[in-house]
Amino acid sequence: MSKAIRVRDKLIRAAFSRTMSMPMERAAHQLFPVTVTAVQDLSPIMRRLTLSAPELGDYAPLGPDEFFGLVMPPEGHDLPELPQDPDRATPRGAFGDLPEEARPEARWYTLRAHRPALGEVDVDVVAHGDAGPGSSWVLRAEVDAVAGFQTGTAAYRTGGATGPQVIAGDETAAPAISRILEVLPEGVEAHVFLEVPTVGDVPDLPHPAGATITVIERGTHAPGSALISAVEAADLPIPTGSWLAGEQKTVAGVRRHLVGTLGAEKRSIYHCAYWILGRARG
């Protein structure tokens, strides 16, 4: 590789890394009720809910990995009146005056699809049947169930993206990775790693030109171990940007390899712990 190319690539990485690691900011937020209009089991561990509300017709996602807060009333209780505060970026704390047994829980999920003309979104949730409030509510959700929708934001930036990227996560990140691949910018060389319990546990990922996709079956190994090993074993270029999500220690391990071994800019890596091993998942 010539010196000129090395200098060019370094400048590209530096320019893109100035914004990649932090989520985008939304000017104002909303919290409004949504109604479940369809339920579909996509796989043994993934369930899709279709949510509907008039406000979703005007909703404008900021990026392909747009996430939102699903505010879920406890079993046997209706959704309480939702407070309106355009500065509130999280529903946590909004229901502190309610008795604990009637207090809604909130968990964050990715928008898998948005149909503004219909005022609908799809959300795909990994549900393991555990005691987590998210899994519990999603597994018992039926058509006409009512929940709250707290606007969130996104982190993956399509504008100005170019060069090689590493996109990695476990099954909980599959919906966001799928959306990123559906809108992958031209000129991006995406190296995608997805760890799943067994092949078939999540729908097939989109496979655009410019993407190399590696799906790793975890089997009986500890969550994240197969993903970290696959990334470490891959012959990867220095990424101009990276997107990592999944189990906390897994995300940290992949990030450590990208920075410490490959020499990626820390600010070029968005990393998010979707869940923590040993704690109930959403």
C-alpha cells in the first residue's frame, strides 16, 4: 500500500470518527399510546409485533438502527395516562407517583420497519421466556393490547460513510443489523458478524453488495465467545467506522480488538450493551 493511500485512509477514518461513536440527538421527544395490530412468531426465539398510532404517521426515524422505548403496563393493569414532556428522552421516572404494582416498565427496541402511510411500525423482539418485563409482556401481547411509545434516536450514520466497517452483534442486534444492511451506503465495505444460538433462530440477514456476512452458531458456548473469536480470526482492514451491539462483555471484547489490535479510532466505534449476562433480559 502506497504512502498516499495510507494517508488518505487515515484522513477518512479521522473525519468519520468525529461523529460515529455517539447517538444522534432528537430536538424533541414524544410519549404516546400504541396498539398492537398484529403478532407473528418469526422463529423459536423472535416475535414480531406491529404497533399502530396516528403519531407514527409523522414520525421520522433518524437512522436505520432507530430505537424506541416500549412502555409496558404490568399484567392485570391498563396503561396509565402518559405525561407529555418534549425534553424527556426516557420514560423512566415518569410514573414514580403510581403504586409499584401498577407502574409500567420500559425497554428499548429497534424499529424493524416503519410504514408512515399506515401509521405503523414493526418491532422484532428476542424473547427467551425469562422473567424480564420485556420478554414477559411481548410473549403475552395480543392484538388490541395497548402500550406506550417513547421516541428515541439512532446511532448509525449513512451520510459521509465510506470505506471498511465492522458491524457485529448477537441475536438481539439482528433487527438493527438487518436495517443497516438494507440501507448500506454505496462505497461501504461492511464486514458483518452475527452470533446466534443456532442457525435459524433469526431471519436471514439482507446481503447487499459490499457486505461480507459471517453468521456464527454459539451452541453450548458462553454468549459472545464465538463472536469475539470470529472477529479476532478474521483478516480485517482498519475500519473507518464500526457498529457493535449485544451482550455487554461481548461488545467490550470486540471493541478492544478493533482498537488494540487493528488500530481503529475509539471515536469511530459505536458500542451498546443491549443486555448483561446473568441479568434478566428486556
